[in-house]
Amino acid sequence: MHGTGVPLITPFDADGNLDERRLREVVRWVEDGGVDFIVPCGSNSEAELMSVEERARAVELVTDETELPVLAGTGHPGLSETLRQTDLAAEAGADAALVVTPFYYDHDDEALETYYREVADESPIPVYLYSVPAYTDVTLDPAVVGRLAAHDNVAGMKDSSGDVETFQRERRLTADEEFDLFVGSGSVYAHALASGGDGGILGLANVAPERASEIFKLHQAGEDATARQLNAELVELNRAVTSRFGVPGAKAAMAERGVDAGYPRKPHREVGDDVRKEIVSLVDEMTP
């Protein structure tokens, strides 16, 4: 895979149930916006608030709705649940599995490397590593990434650390392998592409898929300075719908853009009026 991927927002209805109709509409929204692949059941999807069965159903709906590649989030804190979720994603038609680092308990580098090797050995579809220390307090060491890249069924990684230095180390240590390296922070998308990244999996792409995709297209055209300028213009919007106001902020921003992404799932709450006003202003300023 390459290009701009979207960790797809999951719509829920007012009672907290998976809203299948709205989910299909969100798929069409991001597809029309020009994204290159879709990532259901990631962090921005509220996957950790969903059951195994709900996640499997969400992946099934996405694969049914799109012809784009689908990279399904299948990671859980434990190995057996991850293997089960990965099998279900494969049965639903996903092209690959995005597996977050095990979290809650502390694991050393050796344990993490062994875990990923076991997942990759058993998985019927290619595995992508996923490091998101802001949520898990776990960071994959670049040296571990480099060794795992040599595994036949480890196809790539999403690095959501936002640390370009770490990203560059990962690129250097995986350069001899067929290994797709994606950045997970929209604020440094252009910089990561210039550092050898193959694309990004960006929460921003739920809200402004056409703008996020434009950054990648500018990079492909050799217009990296313009890509960095556009990226800089989108930083405040990206922060608002990720680190500052999270999924509720992203859903409010999508509503402002005319796409109904449903309700956030409890214990998330909808944003208040002041936050909504700020988000509306950023959307109006930063999107066409």
C-alpha cells in the first residue's frame, strides 16, 4: 500500500449502536475525497470501545462498500484476541491487518518482537506494525522494527509517534526490505514523506480527505515545498480533531463538512458549544 490512508471514523447512533448506514456513507465520503486506502477499527475508529464482533462487522461493511485496499485494525492487548480478530478481518475481505502494540501491561523489546513474530506467523493476511505511544505508552524500538521487517508476513508499519527522527531511523533500518512505512501524524505528513515515507494514515483525512491527499500528490510531483506549506496550513485543524478534542472533535468537524458521522461512543461525550465554534472556524478556514 502507499499514499493517504484514513483511520476511518465509526458512526454510532444515539443509543451507542454501530450505525451501518452512516458507516457506508463515511466510506463513500473519504473515497470521493481521494484517499488511497481505508483503515477501519483504528484509534480514530473508537476500536477499543468496540467488541470483537462489532469490529469484524465494521470491517465487513467497509470491504463491501469500497474497492480500495482495506487495512483493518485487529490488535488487542492479548495474543489470542489479536489472532481471532485478524482471522475475522481476513474472512471479511481485509487486505492486511494493522496490529497495535500490546498495552496495559509492560513488555520489553524481546516480548514485543516475539509477539509480532507469532502474529505474523499465524496471520492469513499481511501484518502492519502499529506504534501509537500517546495512547498505549508503548514505543516500538526502531531496531525491533528493522528486525521484524525481514519477516515474510510483516509488510509495513504505522508510526504515530510524531517523531520525525524516529521515523527516519525506521526508514533506514527497513530500507533493504519490502516494507511500507506510514506516518500517523497529520502534522508532519509532508516531512515524513520527504524522509522516505510511503504515505500516511491520518485522522485528518476523515475531515479533509482531499487536502490530506493533496499533500501526497504534491510530494509525488516533486513539489515538496508546496506540500510542506499546505501541511503547515492544516496543522491547527489536525490538532483539533486528534490530540486536542479527539474523536468527538473529529465527528463535529465532519458534521460541519456535511457528512454525518454519528455520535461518539460513551464514555466519550459530544463537544460543547465553545469547542464546536472553534472547530467550525478551523474547518471554514482550512478546507476549500
